[in-house]
Amino acid sequence: MWPTLRDGDSVEFEPIESSVLKIGDIVLAQHPLTPNIRLVKRISEIVEKRYFIEGDNPDPLASEDSHNFGPVDRNAIMGFRRQGLKEQTRLVWPSKA
């Protein structure tokens, strides 16, 4: 997600529950091909209840995202972050545990 996020940055995510996800939201998602890997990406497109997620890096080869594996289902998204979000957050990535 460079340049928006840098190595070592912590991001607080809101659980999605019944929230409406929007284009521009930053999400914590499970990698669809490697379930033990978590991705922090931005929703760039929503098509038929599936989410095209991509990194902010302008180099298209620098990011593993929906360009590589296609859109993801909502159940792959674990949390979201919206600009200006002020509610209490519950998920932090990376975990400090």
C-alpha cells in the first residue's frame, strides 16, 4: 500500500459486520489463493457483490492484488478503514500480540 502506508505502519480496521463497503475503503482481506496470508488493499471496483482490491503503489508489478487473482468475495474481507472514520476500532494489523 506504499505510498499511503509504509513498512511498520499499524492500521486499525472496523469489523465489516453489516457495513456497506465502498470504493476507496482500505480493507484487510484474506488472500484468495493463500489463505494464511493477509492483504491490506483498497477497493477500486465493486462488480456483482465482488470486490476488486488493489494496492496504492503506482508500479503495477509491485503489488499482489486483484490484477493477479481477480475480485474477492465479501467473506474474504476481515475489516475496513474509511477516511475520517472516528468510531471505535477493534482489529489492528499487524497484531501486537
